[in-house]
Amino acid sequence: MLPQLLIKMLQIIKIQYQIIIYLLGVLFGKSLTDWDDEEPVNQSYQKLQVD
């Protein structure tokens, strides 16, 4: 009885681990790839003149 319960609990832990890894990938993976896609903004600014 105890080994079967232990095996079942380990399977549940593995499933939870896979879910957590997937959710972290969705959460951080998208934000990390957004930085690569952005291009710098090329705006003209007023020139600073110093005497």
C-alpha cells in the first residue's frame, strides 16, 4: 500500500513540476522575446547649443 501511494504522489509532483515550468516559460519567455523584436525609436530632438 505504501509504495503505491508513494509512486502516485511522485507522479503528481512530476505533473505539477511540468505545469510550473510551462507557466514560467509563458510568463517570462514572452517578455524576454519582446525585447529582441523592438527597434530603437529614431526621433529628432532639439539641438542643445552651448555658448
